[in-house]
Amino acid sequence: MKIYKFGGASVKDASAVRNVVQVIKITNRDKLGIVVSAMGKTTNALEKIIKLYQLNDSAYLTLVDELLLFHLKIVEDLEVEEMDGFDGLRFRESGIKNDLKGTIESLKGVLLRNQSKNHAFLYDQVVSHGEILSTKIVAAYLNANGINAQWIDARNIVKTNSKYRDAAVNWKLTEQLVQEKCDHKVFITQGFIGSDDNGLTTTLGREGSDYTAAILAYALNASSVTIWKDVPGVLNGDPRVFKDTVLLHQISYSEAIELAFYGASVIHPKTLQPLKAKEIPLHVKSFLNPTSDGTVIKDGATLIPMTPCFIERKNLVFLEISARDFSFIGEHNISDIFHQLSAFKMQVGLLQNSAISFTICLEDKYYNLSELVESLKERYEVTFEEDVSLFTVRHHSDDAISTIENGKTVLLRQRTQETLQLVVKQ
């Protein structure tokens, strides 16, 4: 069994859905589990629906209707297209349009019946409909193209706790259910979603669809996982920021986790952990060129080729904290500072302490900087600078360092044997 995961960009319209079928026909149509995300910007649209709903703005109903029209248009575009092996009559008679209408009615019902003030709970009940809509379409189209794919509701196989928007997997029960229900030659299910003990929908948090693919692979002892993207694989830097980037043919699990920790757009550590446990390789490949090798993440060499890897995080805050009485910053101070960072939901990218000061580069994701600073000023001297960038270079060289530092005002430099980090003014 192999597991394929197709993200929103790979199913964003009718042409993209056709391409998914071609990818499967070219690469593997036997013993395959397929995980699909919501189509295109559907999740963004559902998030806007939630926002309007919570503002008591009835315009959310118009957006719900538009969401249905968007998906029906994809179906209509697929109906008139011709592909080798495509049974247009079978597709038209599949009942897919009624399935989509029923899913939208379910969404409306969730909103009309909702009495919860818990935003995270409501979010999961609403946003999950995006994956249901997309997998209904892709499943019908696969079957009309001679790939007999069984549609499975992920909420019946991925069981979690009730921490909405970031649910933890019940591994024992999930493994049992996946093995019982995913015994088809080819099956398709939703990424990102599961359900709790009460049968209520939950979501798996950041990179949840990738995580779903890893969960299934772990439970089924799959031979590999492939994540299909619109890029050739994992590069050693964002080509929009860094020049002369190169494709990384192989990355070790540990190195991929390091890169993700520093902010690289690679696979999230929670996806890698179950794969590493069973030594299941993860491929990142291009759905535009499915026969290319792409990148593989597995045990073995740290990087192939061994080359510096560049990461930039923008719009961060550079914060310096010192004692008012010029005394040492000791363990009790550090404990107090971290408690406040946690309380105000700050994400720390870099920290450094000296005898009398504690310096942090952080992300103010929830716009709590003002409150944090005011709280810290009750006990410390505090200065800060906003809109700084944090550059990280893994496996740095002198040339790589020069490239990053050239022409920049460096506020803080931290260097270890493998990693260089620089806080610079934008």
C-alpha cells in the first residue's frame, strides 16, 4: 500500500482534478490510499463564512451558496471533458451533484443549529465541509475513469480527543479502524479531519492533511507516502527570496525536523514522527512532472547534496529585557519571562541571554505585543524593535554567511557548528 496526498492547489479546478487522475494512472493505480484537501481557496471561504456568521451577518448564506456553485462548476467542466478511459455517462449518473447539494445543506444545518460560543468547536464543524466536497468530486471522477476508488469518511477512521482545531490522535483506536475499513484496493478520504468520542468533527491543526497521510501510512504499514505539490520537491531555500536555489534529493528525518523548527516550508514534525517510527519514506514530488524523482525524506544521509539551507522569517519582534537594578538575569527571571511569553501566546524564534539581559526574537502571531511589554515593564527594563527578519542558515559556509549579511544591519548573531541565525532590520 502506498499513500498519496493531494493538496488544495492540486485539485483547485477541473483541469487540476483531471491531472490527479493522470498522475495516478502514470505512477500507481494498485493498492493506493488517496488523501485530498479542500479545493483551492475553499478553506478561506469557509473561514469567512464563520466570521460573518459570528457577526450575525446573514451575508454568510450567500457565501455558502457561492461555495456550492464553485464546486458544481467544477463538476460541469469535468462532464464535458474527454479523457482516455473516461465514462462520461457513469460520471453524470454518479449522483455527485446531489451529493454536493446534500453536503451544503449539512453545512447550513450546522450553522442554523449551532448554539456553541466556542469558536474552535464551530470552526471544526464548518471548515471540515471543504474536504468532504472535494473528495466527493475526486472519487466520482476517479471511478468514471476506471479507477475504482472507495470513498471513506475520515471521521469514521481518524479518532481524536476533543481539542478542537488541534486534536490529538487516539492511535490505538485509529489504527484498528483504519485496518478494518481501509481494506480496498484503492480508497480516497479527507485530510485534516477526524472525530472525537462523541462523533463530533475535529481537525488536526497545522499541516493536518499531510498528517492524515502519515497516520494512514503508519496504521497500514505503507511502503511510502507521496505529497504532491506544484514544486519539483524541497529546495534549499525559497527561490522568491534566495538566488540559485537547488533541489534537495534526500533529507534525513532529523534534518527535516530541524529545518521545520527554524521555519522552512518543509514537512511538519508531527507528520514525520509516525513515519520515522516505522521507517516509511516520504516523497515530495511535482504533480506537474510526476515521473521526476523529487525529494525523499528518510533515514540515511543528512542532505543530498550537502549544501547550505536558507530560511527567512519576516515581521518578527526583537525584544531586549534587563533587570532594573542592574542585577543578574537568573533562573527565576527566565522562568518568569517564559511564563509571560506563554501567557501572551508568543512564538520564540531565537533567544540569547547575558549576565544582565535577555534577548528574544519572537512572532506576535496574536497581536499581543503591547500587553506583553506592559506586563514585563512592571518588573524589567524593556526595549523592542518591530518588523525585523530572522535568517537561519543550516550547514553554513563562509560564502553563505557573506550572502546573508551583505548590506544588512545585524542586530544579533548566533552561531553553532551547524546553524547560523541573524536578526536583521528589514
